[in-house]
Amino acid sequence: MIITVKKSATEKELERLEKDLRGKGLQIHKSIGDEFNVWGLVGDTAHIDESKILAQRFVANVTRVSAPYKLANRMFHPLDTVVDVSGVKIGANEPVVVMGGPCSVEGDDQICRIGQEVKECGAQIIRGGAYKPRTSPYAFQGLGSEGIQDMVHAREKTGLPIVSELMSIDKLDEFVENVDLIQIGARNMQNFDLLKAVGKTNKPVLLKRGMSATIEDWIMSAEYIMASGNPNVIFCERGIRTFEKYTRNTLDLAVVPIIKEKTHLPIVIDPSHATGDWKYIEAVSMAAVAAGADGLIIEVHDHPSEAWSDGAQSLKPEKFKEVVDKCKLIAHAIGREM
Ligand code: PEP
Ligand code: MN
């Protein structure tokens, strides 16, 4: 339930209403606007009599929210949320952010070198997987803690924040200590214990869409993180499974306006996992920026044919620069910095 409170409300009136609502076991999330303040009620509002609330002179409106997500809901929080990743701001009218780097960290030299290259090409955040969710148990599983330390070294050398995927709760402390942005991968989007665990930290979370998740499933996963106390969630669309075989996944670009309509959280696009082929990254990245995405996360490798994972979809640094430059033109065309 959303209560729109007039600015003319007195402290006493607000106190009384707040006490009454809290007494009914509800949580109140307040959003301060220019003309009105919005109170979002979380909890069981079935027994609340909205006509009684509306009868108070300082209440402008009462709306029941039918969507199952509350904290992520734009009705609860009309203004866009900006997530701050160690100084890099993502969302609202902030410049479009680029994250680039290899699928897997392959060693200190590799991640420091590629990290420097993506920085020179215009990336603001370095990506690199140290714990890898591979389909085959016989495939390279990632360098683990060593890979995280290599990423930390790349951050020291470049000054750029780092994003890496967390697969299990037992590595949470390692990530909180070392990583700027915690990625929850597509395969773990509905690992609810993991979502609750990252929700208890205040680290920004990059929440990828599960490969067969509906938009509502995905938003509910963000709700899990937020309901545990962490409001710093960034959505990441990386393509979903369909009958189509010419791309690795099917990129659902309509999610950009839908996520912006239904929620107040930022959304970035991963064209690499969405297409699975470096040849398509440029067109898809430009389309994502044109649609209003707040950022891109792109796999980059200086020797894609030798990459330990996802070489076929990795851009060489020169090509990555071209893609970033073209996306800048698109961003400027729609009145956005990049
Ligand atoms: C990745 O980012 O390398 C990755 C495995 O992503 P996803 O979870 O989207 O498949
Ligand atoms: Mn990958």
C-alpha cells in the first residue's frame, strides 16, 4: 500500500499515523518528494481500511499495490535509484557505465594487462570471473581466491573498481572484503539463501537475469536482496533461453523500459552472454544504449582464441574501443553522457 502524504502535514499528525501503522505490524519506507512524501507500507495490509487513512486531511492518496514486489517497486520509490560502485555512479541520469574484462581471470599479468587496456578504451569498471559456474565439471572452474587477489591487484594498478561473480555463501566475506560489485550469476538468480546473504551486506549487487526467469521472477530476486536490507541492486539482462540457436541466448531488450517503468533500479546489458558471438556485440551494445540501459558489461580478451572461457564472444581491446566509441555517439544522440 502506498500513502501519499501532503507536505502540509504536521509532525504530530504524521507521528500519530506512523504509530498506528507500525502498531499493525507494518514497516514504512519513506520517500521524500518535492510536492508530496510517499510512504510505502510493507507487510500484511489486507486488514487496513484505506478509507480511514484517506479521511485524514493531510493524506492526498492511498493506493493498493498489486505487484508482489514492494521495495523494488517504483510506486514505493518514484525517483530513480543511483547505485554507487566505489565512486562510479550507475542509474538515473548518470553517464552510461562500461564494464569490461575477461570472462575468467587467468592470472595476475593477464588481468592487470587487460584491465589497463579496457581502462584506456573507456571502461570504468573491470570484470573478471574467479569462481566460474561452468556447465561441465571438467571445464576450468576459475582461479578462486588467487583470481580475486589478481583482480585486487588490477584495481590497484588501474584505480578502477572490480566486479566478480559470487557463487556460494562461504565466500561472502572474501567478496565483501575485496570486490566492489558482487555479481550474482544467471544460474544463481533464484538461490534465495545467497540473495539473503548478499542482502545483509551493503555491497552493490549486479543481479543477472536467470536464463528462464520471467521479469517478475527477476524483480522478486531483487526484492529478496532489498528485503534483507541492501538497496544497492543493479539488474543485468544477459539473454534468456528460447528456441533460437543462432545466438547463445536471446536478448530481451524490452526489459530496459519495463524495468525502468516497474522499478527504480538501474539496469545494464551484457551483450556478450546474450549473443555468444563477438561479431554481434557492437550492434547489440548500441541498441542497448539506445533503449536507455544504464551500462554495459562486455567480455574482452587480448587473445580470444586462447581464452580459458568464452573466447568466441570476447572482443579484442581494439574492437572494444570501437564499440565504446560508437555507443558514445548513441548515448549523446539520446541526450545522455557516456
Ligand atoms: C559471466 O559473467 O561470465 C557469466 C557466467 O554470466 P551468466 O551468469 O550471465 O551466464
Ligand atoms: Mn563468460
